[in-house]
Amino acid sequence: YVPKETIQSFDYVGKLLARLKANEKIRILIVDDSASARIHLRSMLTRHNFLISEALNGVEALKVLETYNDIKLVVTDNEMPVMTGLQLVPEIRKKYEHQKLAIIAISSSNQSILSARFLKSGADDYLSKPFSAEEFYTRIFRNLEFIEHVEEVQFAVDHDFLTKMHNRRYFFEQSDIILNKMKETDSNAVFAILDLDHFKSVNDTYGHDAGDIILVQTAKRLKQHFPECLTARLGGEEFCILFPNTSSEEAIGRLEFLVHHFENFEFEIPDKSLQVTLSIGMADCSDGHISETMKRADQALYRAKQNGRNQLVE
Ligand code: GH3
Ligand code: MG
Ligand code: MG
Ligand code: MG
Ligand code: MG
């Protein structure tokens, strides 16, 4: 029996319900050599609609973790043949950090030292048997809630709030990784900077809210047109695209298409539709430094504006 207040005191339960409606179930891995223990844990967890995977020992648990990359929580016994819980936890931590995966150890051992050893080796929490349903759920929810909070914070750090596109910070971090990979494989990458034309007058004429709608719709179109590229909002009405494994000719073709697409596209704002054109500056990433490439793309963008906007310049 779990008092209703206990469950309701967790924000997490509300979020859990929202996720269930969206059909996003959360997967938990149960590791225990005892069939009756597994059945007991499974029945408690499926009552809250979690998806469950099972493993009979540590070695199997590591395999299951590889198979499902969506596991958020591992609930593990200690005494098991082949690999114990205490051996399993540090193995999991070599690959999965606390922010991505929580581990709760369960043991009937009355050794008080065991909880400390589990926590030191990388577990997040410890339950000794027998435990009440109330304690069990409280620890499960608290650990999942922590992971969820970290995910939310990480999303806010990596994305632009208005358009939900990747932000400038994320772009610089990832472009370094991508360009280093390109260097290793001797492949070409192309960078483009995109700027909406006369956007200030859109705001002045139709209002800031209408401007915001256009920025959001622009972000959506960029994600749709370039799903395999790194796209980001650099700031204001400026966006960028990094094309990995792409020749200049191919990038030119796709960017020319985008310019024409914007020229013919009607943005929907309340009670009206309007056209907004796009200027693009493009540069090859041959020197392998994003900041150098960006300078050249910026100069190309400047020329695109000078030449009358609504065009791509290399
Ligand atoms: P150009 O063709 O030379 O690029 O002209 P422009 O008007 O687009 O460029 P300018 O740099 O003069 O103005 C950019 C405008 O973008 C000004 C600013 O108010 C607007 N802006 C920047 N961020 C946002 C935003 O988040 N929402 C809205 N609605 N407007 C924004
Ligand atoms: Mg056991
Ligand atoms: Mg502009
Ligand atoms: Mg400007
Ligand atoms: Mg601008």
C-alpha cells in the first residue's frame, strides 16, 4: 500500500502521465538471479506503466544495456552467479554516466558496509530488503526525476528557446568534432550562413510576434531540408548549416534550391501570409577551422546583401 500523498508529492508522476499519453514509456532493467524477486519487482513497476527488461546476472545486464539504448534505470541485486551487482556497477559506469542512467542496488544482506560500497562504485541509491512499496517507489521516482531534470537542463543549454533549434554554443562544440572527423577521412565539408532579408521591416510592419513566427517556421524548414546536416540559429535572424561529406557543387545546388524555395514560400502569420527572402554566404571548410571558414562565409554573405539580396554567394 502506498499513500496517495507520497505518489502525488512527486512532480515526476505528472510528467510520467504526460509521457504515457505521448506513448513514450520509460524502460527499467531489473537484474536479479531470483525469478520470484524479478516477478515481484516487475509487477510493482508495470503498475506504473514502465517498460521492463530483465537480466539474470551482471554479464547479461551489460548485454541488455547494449541492446536497448533507452534504459534510464537499472535495479540490481548483489549476490548473483557469474557477476555480482558490486562487480556490475563499475562496469556500467565505464560507459554510462549518472546523468543518463541511474542505478539502484537492492540487497537482503544485513552488512551495513554494502550500501557504502555500492554508492562508491557508482550506484545512485541503495535499498535493503525487506522494503516497503512506499520506499521503493519513492526511490525509483526520485532517481528518474533527477535524470529528467538533467535532460531538460541539457536541452536548454544546447537549444535556442524560441525555435528549439541548436544554438550557437552547441554548433561550435559539434562543428569542431565534425571537422576533425572530416580531416581524418579526408572528406570535404561546407559551411553556409543564412540571413533573412529586411527582417527588421517585417518586425516594424507586422510586429515582433509575427517576426517570431517566421523565425520558428524558418527553423522548421531548415531542419526539414537538411536533416543530415548540423543546423543552428546563430542569433537574431541568422542561421547556419554545416554540410559534412559534401562537395561545394552539391552544397551550391541545395542552397540555390533553398533560396528559390523561400522566394516562393508564403509564411503564415495571423490573418495574412507573406514572403521573406534569404541571403546566403557559403565557404568551403578546407582549412579545417570553423572560425576561419565562418569569416569567409560572412564576407560572402555581405556580398550577397550588396548584390541585392535573395541569393547565394560563394
Ligand atoms: P538585412 O537584409 O541587411 O539582413 O536587413 P535586416 O533588417 O534583416 O537586418 P538587421 O540586422 O538590420 O535587423 C535584424 C532584425 O532582426 C532586427 C531585430 O529586431 C530582428 N530580430 C532579431 N532577433 C529576433 C527575434 O528573436 N524575434 C524577432 N521577431 N525579431 C528578431
Ligand atoms: Mg541474488
Ligand atoms: Mg537580415
Ligand atoms: Mg543586418
Ligand atoms: Mg542579420
